[in-house]
Amino acid sequence: MNTENHSQTAAFILVERRPVICTERDQAVMTQVRTHAEDQVMHGLFPKRVTDAVLDAINDNEKLSLPVLEDEETGRQFALLILRLLVGRETAAKRA
């Protein structure tokens, strides 16, 4: 994932937050996030749910969504970024 795509993806997450919100509402995915290592989560439901959330948001953010959908590695990096955000939220919630 090049720097420009990474910046656009990060902007997409920060502005829309849909992939994070959609995956947080999916209890099966969140159970995997809480109980499995990153590599295991990336082979479970999580990447598909992130793709589904991107597809849901595509009408509003087509320019930012298409790179995630068109390139497998970009999609994987995007899913990893969302996963790390979710894990960070979970960790912060446990501390509070």
C-alpha cells in the first residue's frame, strides 16, 4: 500500500468510521477480535465484514473505496488497519 493510498484510507476511516462501526456491531467478529491473534482474525470473518462495510459506504466515498476493493493487498492492509483500531478500542475500554 503506497503512502498516498494509506493516507486516503486513514482519512476514510476518520471521516466516515463506517467500517469500524459496522464491524463493532457484529458480535461474531468482535468475539474473534477479542479472543484470537491478528493472523487468525485475518483468516476469519473480519476481512469480509470490512469489505462489506466499504461496499455499504461506496456511494458516498467511491474515490476512496475503490482502491480498497480493486487491489487485494490494499484491501488486506485496510482490514489490518481497522483490526488494529478495534483492538486499541478494546484495550482502552478495558482500562477505563
